[in-house]
Amino acid sequence: MENRGKLKAMFIIPSVIGVILFMIPVKNAAGEWTVTVKIIADIIAGAIGGFLPILSVAIVTISAVMTLVALAKPKFIMESPVLNSCFICGPFWIVVRVLGAVFAWITFLELGADKGSGILYAISSADQGGFVLYDLIGTLVIINVIASFLLPLLTDFGLLEYVGALATKLMRPLFKVPGRAAVDCVTSWIGDGTLGVMLTLNQYEGGYYTAKEASIIATLFSAVSITFALVVLDQVGMVQYFGVYYLLICFVGIICALICPLLWPLHKKPETYVIEGKAAPETIPEGYKSSSEYGMELALERVSHFPGIGGFLQNGAKNACNMWFGILPTVMCIGTIALICANYTNIFQILGTPFLPLLKLLQVPDASAAASTMIIGFTDMFTPSILIAGAGACDMTRFIVAVVSVTQVLYLSEVGGLILGSKLPINIGELFVIFLERTIISLLIVCPIAHLLF
């Protein structure tokens, strides 16, 4: 019984700390709602802000160089689980990592400072490579490390097992995922979409989600923070509608999570695990009076295998390396290319043309202006609100674009880049299809409600 009491303490204390850090909304120094882990990241970023750009460039460069070295399959990489996991990848991702390093150096050295520099300027300017390197990568460097070492508070001490047993009856029939995904969902919606994706990847690679479950959770449960949603609404000059705006975002997110698992490509993903035998049964075995009692048993069983502080830190370091060397180069490369396409070509206006009939059918004013923002959200979530704010569109159209740009969520410059750079079996074409599905569902819900509001 004494041992059981110790295990309960090991379950409760780290889990409560994890919930406080990742899932309880708090106000930062500026009075904005966020989560504690983001405040910690901001403090660290402020303390080493001047060092972050060169650190980001160094990480992306090491990734490219070591990935090229790994082509020769040297013994020190092949026999190291950490190095093997970080630097062994397919031809497409080798090219992505090398291009990411090239883009990072061009941006950092300001090789395209002169507008007459052509492609160099397009890569390095503040709206493309500069935005990715200094605004996105710099933030992700800190968030990745903090999340890698602190996420185990949510994942390794039994909280997911306990919540999973309680929530399975809701999550499985509604969203086709295990009950433990409820923690990922809350982390995304209250904290930040990138934190939710990192938690999902951690669980998938640990053998607790199938490929299908992890794909559903990563693409449908990701969300922007409340603070960023407010920033988007402020950009279109409609902060006074924030209450109904955020409720609508939550409602659309739930509907997308209900419908999209039934559609291609998510419904075709394999029900296979990276590691077999880790996921707990979702039915309550005989001998347990309630799901809570069974959940506690699963939690204590999980925490009994805690590897100690040394193993805890080692796992955190491994997770941080995978994030740094696998995901950051992807964000640098794909994010920069996507923003160049958005800012220098009319490809997204052309791609948005098929939305024009739907928008007209839904009686959206300024339909042409709205249509041009629909696909550009695949590159970056903030760009649609910038474009519609500058288009002179009416209140209803600005509101619709502000909602859809947030509920699309799978933008390549961050969340989409994280997913593509991971081991999830989702390619860029499939990600784009899911993005389109989310967009159409969002429009079908938001437009009728906008007509009632305006």
C-alpha cells in the first residue's frame, strides 16, 4: 500500500504541474491570455533574443550537413538511435533540409538587401525568409526545447492514461480517436496548436496512437491561441465581435473534427502503430467498478515504469534534437517558398477562383476579394486578414475571412510545416486536401451565421 501511495504521488504531482504549465490560461505581463509555458518561452527569448538568429541558422545548417553526411551511412550515425532518428531521411527531405539551410544563410547575411537582387531579395526580405527566420524559427527554437523537456509531465506520469479511460466513451464515437486525445485537444485549443502537434507526435512515436489517430488529431485538433485569434480580428478592425467570433471558431473546429475523419485522406490512413502493444484497451476489464478506477490503475502502471531523472532528461534531449534538426529546416524551406509564391505570384488568386461560385451562392459580399484569400491561408494564417483588410471589403466579408483564416489552421509556415517534417504519414498533397475540406466546412457554417450577425 505504501508503494501504491508513492505511485499515486508520482502520478498526481507531475500531472498537476503539467496541467498548470500547458493547459491553464493565465495573463502575461501585457495582460494577454496565454499559458505559462509560453510565458517561460517569451522570457527566455527576451533574454537571449540577440543570439536566437545565429542559433537558428546553426541548427538548420547542422541539420543539412549531418543529413548529407548520413548518406554515407557512417557507423557513428547508424549505431546511434538519436542521430539515426534525426538525420536519416528520404531524398525529398534531404533537399528540403539543404534548401532550408541555404535560405537561412541568404536571409541571415542579407544577401538580397538590394531590391535589384532578384531571387535573393525575394528569399531574404522581411516578408518571406526574414519573417520565417526571425519571427517563426526563433520562437520555435525555444518552444521546442521547453516542450521537449516539459511535455513529459503530461505524457509520462499517467495523466493521458487516466483521462483516456474517462473520455473514451466521448472521443471514440465522436472523433474516432482514443480518450487520451482529449488532453491533446485542450492543449491545442487553450495553449497553442504547435504544442498540441508536438504532444501528438510524441504519443504517435511512442506507440500510443495509430497512424490514423495521430493524423486526425494533428490535423483536426490543432488550433491557434486565443491571443492570436484576437490579433487576427484586430487586423480586420472587428475586435468588438470577439466573443461570438471565438465561439464560432470553436464550433467550426468541432464540426471539422466530426466530419473530416470520415473523408479522404484521413479515413484511409492505416490503423498501425510505430510500436505495438503500448496502447491501453479502451474497454473496462472485469473487476473494475468504474472508468475512473480503471484509469487510475492504468496511470499507476505507467508511472511505475518511470525511468528516473536521468532517463527523463535523456528522453527530453532526444525529443528536442528531433524537433530542432527535423522540423525547423522544414519550416524554413517550405515556409519561405510558400510566402514567396504568395507575395510574388498570382497562383493563390488563381487557386482561389473555384471558391468564387460557392461564395456567390452563399451571398458573400465582395466575393472576389474573399476568394483570393481562401487558398493563401495554406501558406500563412495571418496573410488572409492582411489582404482582406486592405481590400476595402465590408464588415461581413472581413468577419468571414477572419474566421475562416483561423479555422483553416494547416498553414505551411508553422503547423503544416511541423506535420510535414514529422514521421506522420501525411504528404503535402493530402495536407492540402484536408485544408480544403476544413475551408469548405468553415464557409458553409460561417457564411449563414454572418448573414444573421450583419
